[in-house]
Amino acid sequence: MALKTRTRSYGSPNRFEVASWYFMRVSGAALLVLAVFHLFYMHVIAGVDAITFEWIVNERWNGPLGMFWRTYDLALLLFALLHGANGARWVIDDYIHGRGANLAVKSALYVLTAILILMGMQVIFTVPLHSQQTALSALVTALGR
Amino acid sequence: MASIVASIWEGITYRGREGHWAWLLHRVSGLGILLFLALHIVDIYLIGVGKEIFEAFLFFYHSAPFKVLVMGLLFGVYYHAFNGVRIILVDFWPERFSNWKTQRLMFRVVIVLTLLAFIPSAIATVAPLFNLHMPWWNH
Ligand code: HEM
Ligand code: HEM
């Protein structure tokens, strides 16, 4: 961050590192809305006791705003995981300097991140849409309200 | 291994002022949120597996000890979010934001905003334990 110079032995300031620096800022700005509103919604607006299997399946992912929330959750999933994983990569480079250990820990991080992205996408895409609603008609209904 | 411990220890004991605490808390909160997110993706994934198994997991969420962890998560996310904005401002407009007086002021603003978001969320989170109910909740 701005106040302390990062000492990094891996990842020279090449194009990828510059892109990753910008990505942290852009995804951070997106998460400011996505993650903060998600938390505030669950705790203050809905209340955590509202969270049940039926509520998520019928109201959040199939209600009038079903398609909106599925898209929202997908964006949150991708931004939060990629931002968090890239941040963890920086932290690993800061503390783990041995070549082998650095590579091993980062490889584990990448594999875990990929698995989590697939699990997160799988549930968003496979929880059935109710009735004969197609994705398109749900979107039209949502926009029509 | 020893060098890892040494550099983490240096990060904790380095004697800076607000800036150093801001940095350390940003790092710890970011890693903590990532850890929670991994668990969270597994629990939401269970919706696709079946109602029984998902609700068994939910039980854990509603337990009092878990709510203590949730308090940490709420504080961590709000802090990391507002402090992240501070970092972005300093990085993109250094001539405007990087002098130490502005920095110190901004750090205090970050703490105030964090508390403003945290307090209502924390109250709402423990309310069910005391049978309290917000008027707009319909469950
Ligand atoms: C809510 C809005 C968020 C904003 C505005 C934000 C902003 C930022 C920024 C600007 C950085 C770069 C700091 C630097 O260059 O030193 C950063 C680092 C990081 N963020 Fe976030 N972030 C947010 C959410 C998240 C979430 C949800 C996670 C976890 C999944 C996360 C995990 C991390 C990690 C692990 C780092 C690396 C910390 C370090 O290098 O010390 N952040 N964040
Ligand atoms: C204790 C606090 C939290 C609660 C009670 C909670 C609740 C929920 C619920 C009920 C869902 C189901 C989908 C929906 O209704 O939209 C969900 C999905 C999701 N939440 Fe949270 N959430 C919390 C914290 C967080 C945090 C801090 C993050 C980000 C860092 C996050 C990221 C996500 C993502 C990415 C999904 C979609 C998951 C998937 O595709 O499998 N949540 N959350």
C-alpha cells in the first residue's frame, strides 16, 4: 500500500504485475458496492433468520429479481475470489522466499481458487428456474416491474 | 521457516504510527475475509446438494459462538472496504492526499465509517439471540 514500500522477491514489475496492481483497485471499487451491500442486506435489511433453503431458492434466485441476484452473486463471486487470491499471492511473495516453498504454496492457492470458482458457478447456474421461466423471460419480468 | 516468522514478527512489531496499523489491519482483514469466503462458497454450494445438508450447516451459522466470528467478519469487511478506498485515493491523487495530515484525517474517517456500518449490522446480528426483531423483518 501507499505507506509502506512492498518488498517483493518474486514477481518483477512486469506488465502482469502492473495489471494486477490496477485490478486490485478496480475490483476493490466494485467490491465496495457488491460485498458491503451483500453483508448489509443479509444482516440489517433481511435479518439472518430470514436465510433458509426456501428463501434462497424461491425468493432470492427465483423471485421477481431472481436473475438480477444471480448475476449479482456471480459478479461478487468472481471479483471477491480473484481480488482475494491475488492479494494472498502478494502476501505469499512477501513472506515466503524459498523458491520451492513459494511455488508450492502459490500452486495450492491457484488450485483452491479454481475449485471454489467452479463450485460457486455451478450452484448459481444449476439451481432450477421455477415453472417454465427461461432466463430471458425472468429478465424481462424483472425489468418490467 | 525462521525467516518467515521473522518477517511476520517484524511486520507486527515495526514501530510506525497509524499508517502501520492501517496496513497491518488491512492485510489481516483481507486474509480473514478470504478464509471466510472459502467456507461460505462451500456452504452455498450445499444448496445444490440438498435441503437437509444445507440446513444442517445453517444451524452452525445461527449458533452463538459463530456470531462472535461474524462480528469479526463484519468489522473486517467494513474496515477493509473503507481503508481500501483511502489507499486508492492516495495512490491515484498523491499530490492531494499523501501529506501526513490528510492521511491521519483520512484514517480517522475510515474508522468512523467502519463503526457507522458495523454497529447497526452487529446489533441486527445478535438481535435474534435476545428475541429482538427489526420492524421491517418479515420472518
Ligand atoms: C469491499 C471492498 C474492497 C476494497 C475497496 C478493497 C481494496 C483493496 C486494495 C486497494 C488493496 C491493495 C492494497 C495494497 O496495494 O497494499 C487490497 C488488498 C487486499 N484485499 Fe481487498 N478490497 C476489498 C474487498 C476484499 C475482499 C472481499 C477480500 C477477500 C476475499 C479482500 C482481500 C484482500 C487481500 C488478501 C489483499 C492483500 C493485502 C496485502 O497485500 O496486504 N479484499 N484490497
Ligand atoms: C455472515 C455473513 C454472510 C451471510 C449471512 C451471507 C449470506 C449469503 C446467502 C444467503 C447467499 C445465497 C445467495 C443469495 O441469497 O444471494 C450468499 C451467497 C454469496 N455470498 Fe454471502 N453472506 C455473508 C458474507 C459474505 C461475504 C463477506 C462475501 C464476500 C467476500 C460473500 C460472498 C458471497 C458470494 C460470492 C455468494 C455466491 C456464492 C456462490 O455462487 O456459491 N458473502 N451469501
